[in-house]
Amino acid sequence: MPDNIGLDMTSALMQLKNKWENGQNPSFEDLSDSILQTHQYAQTAAIRAVNQFATLRNWLIGCYIVEYEQKGKDRAQYGERLLKRFEERLDCRGLNETLFKVSRQFYLEYPQIRTLFDTRKSATVSHQSEISAMPLHQFMTPPERIVSRLSFSHIREIMTEKDPLGRFFYETECIKGCWSVKELRRQIATNLYFRSGISKNPQILLNSIDRQSDNALIDIRQPFTFEFLGLDAKEAYSEKDLENSLLAHLEEFLLELGKGFCFEARQKRIIIDDEYYFADLVFYHRILHCNVICELKNDEFKHEYLGQLNAYVSYYRENEMHDGDNPPVGILLCTKKGKKMVEYAIAGMSNQLFVSTYMLQLPDKTSL
């Protein structure tokens, strides 16, 4: 069982206690702040504890159901109505047929949770369950991380992905990005797992977990999906329409870009040779400590677009970098690109430039 539920809270409260013991004549404001912080720490710890124990409870419920279905002496008597009979007999709010089904699936798909409980095998544990409790696979999220970092609502969404590697991918990205359940659901619906290319090269995922964030390369999705804009790809729209729609849905746009992007400016004015130019969107990446200049195009890739973006990135490198910043990055978003043309256009450029496409409607797995 997890033993660190209250550690963060205890540490924080000890800091407050030491502050009071070492201080002199605390003011009314100090007292008010201490009470508020104590309440917030306790409330956060309580919510975390409830979420963790709910997850563990559901795994155990799934275990009981699977073991009964395999070895219960009167299991055949209830057959397909077993879970409904449980609901009727227990008559307890929250314990219903739907939860029982999900809990059973949770138990079967997350055998590593077993290690959080007593390692002694009960006489009721079936031989099949013992086999499933194998050492953790490299593409299996550690059980402590599952229970402490994901709510059961997140886990339910992730279990809609049938590919075990896909589940591992969404677990990893959800934890790294601190996604809400709503954002996780959207990324699964838009097939982020397939769009990222991880399904074809799982080693990329392991590398992204192992590398240090300070040395990490920026992760550009191929393609981006902007279905939340409500634009119709078949209808005419201008680059300004696209930009306005993205900023009107800024939260969704930042989440689609990935972890670490912070919006800084739109139509950023740049003066080169006494002429005005305007970069469509400018971000700052708080993990990589660099500016990211994003150019939007409502047609297919052209090499002159990359030249324009390269000029903006070079300008930022020379005029906008501050102490501690890394060189800026450029992203060109267009509707279509040719792999070789992009490769030739980027060749020889010293700046870090990326070209990606975007879609305005949800793709299906077959197309991807």
C-alpha cells in the first residue's frame, strides 16, 4: 500500500511550525496565512488520499470478481447477471454494475497493482492471476506512479485504448502534461498515439522518459489536430481566420502544442532593414528556455515560407535572447507538405526549424 500519502503535507506543516518557532511576534496576517496554508495542505492531501484509495478499492473489487468468476462455487447460477445481482444485493451508492465492469477490466489490464499489496499470495488467488503478476515490463507504468499520479477517472479513459503500448503512452503523457480528464479524452479521440508515431517506434517513448528536460529536444507532432476550432476544411478560410480561432481557443491550442508552451504575442512586429514584418504567434517554452516562433499557412508547404520563418528566428536569436535563454525555435504549420521538399529546404540552415501539418477534422485510425 502507498505509504507517502501524508508526507508532503507533514513536510509543509513542519516548515510552517519552524517558521513560527523561529519568528518573533507573528502578526494577524501571519496567523491568517498559516491557517489558510494549513487548510490548503490538508485539503489537498485528503483529496489525494481519497483518489488513491478509490483506485486501490476498484482494483480489489475487480480482483474479487475475477476470482469468483473463476472459482466461485455457485458462479454458474448467476451467469451474465452476476454484476447486476451484486448491485442489487449491495444496494450501496456508487457500487453499481458499470463500476464492477470497469473494475474487472482494471484488474485484468493492470496486474502490476498487485505489488502494492501484501506479497503473500492468498489461498483464493488463482494460478492464472499469479502468472499475470509478472515483473514489470519496460512499457508498464510502475504501480506507485499509476495510483499516485492518475485518478481513476483518468484510468477509465486510458482503458478505452486497447493497445497496451498505447495505454502506456497515454499514461506517460497524461502524467507529464498534468492533463485534465477532458484533455485526456480529447487526445485519445484525436489519436495522439498514432499521430506521434510512437506506435511504429516505441523506443522513442522510452528515450523521451529517460532524457533530462534541460537537454530535451522540442517535440513537434505530426500532424496537429485543430478540430476544436470548428472550422470546415472544405470551406475557404484565411490565415487570419485560423489565427483568430486558435487564440479564441488558446487553452486547447497550448495543450495540442504540448507541454511547456506559454503564449507571448501575436503578430509580433519585427523591424529588419527599416521595414516592418510580423511573426504570427510567439511562445516561450518554459522547459527548454527558448522562444518559439510559429507561422501559420492555409495552404501547402512552399520553400519561401521556410525562408521567412528562418529570418524571424535569426532576428530573435540576435535581438531578443536574454541571459539563460537557448536559441529560438521556428515552427511552420501548413495544410500539406512533401517530405523531400521540406528536407531540401531545411538543409544547410543553422536554426532549429520544424514543419508540420494540421487538420481541422478528427482523423480515423485507418487513415492515420
